[in-house]
Amino acid sequence: MTESNELRLLPWSGPDDKPCYLSTDGTAGYLSRLADNTEEIQLDLGAALLARAAEVLPYVELDPEELRRLATDLTVALRNAIRVATSRGHRLPSPVDSTDGEPPAHLG
């Protein structure tokens, strides 16, 4: 998980839509748990929105305002999903085997 000298990208943004980071030694703290829960909610909402879009777009004539709202909501959901993926990707262990500095056989 997150090394003590690394920062975790949080699933929300700060003022002016700038990224927020958390410096932590583990995942048991309040903000880490809040971030985990927020990520899950964001991904669930994105999946529900995608399902709704797939359901209505092929069959229903949407007025321009409804289509604009759907596109905006999908954009927000995609931005959140990318932020979650980036944050989780940064927290993955390095694929380099720490014993000899070489990638594991299945990666090399």
C-alpha cells in the first residue's frame, strides 16, 4: 500500500479543482477509510450512470438539454473513475522483485 513517504491521491478535489493528497502510514485512519468509501460510491454511481446511458441512448429521442445533462454526468463519472484508477495504481506494489531487482519471471 502507500509508503510512509508517498502521498495518496484522494477521490475528491480541492479549490479550483486541484487534486487533494493524503500522507498516511496505513489504511486504518479515518480519512483513508473515507477515501475508500468515496471511491466505491463514485465507481458505483459511474456504473449506474453508464447502465442508464446504455439503456436510454439507443431507444429514446432525448431533447438537447437531457442529452447535455447526461453527457455532463458521464464526464464527471469518467473523471472520478480515472482519479480512482490513478490513486489505486499508485498504491500497487512495484512489479520489481525486491530480492534481486529483476521483474518477476511472468513480467520479464
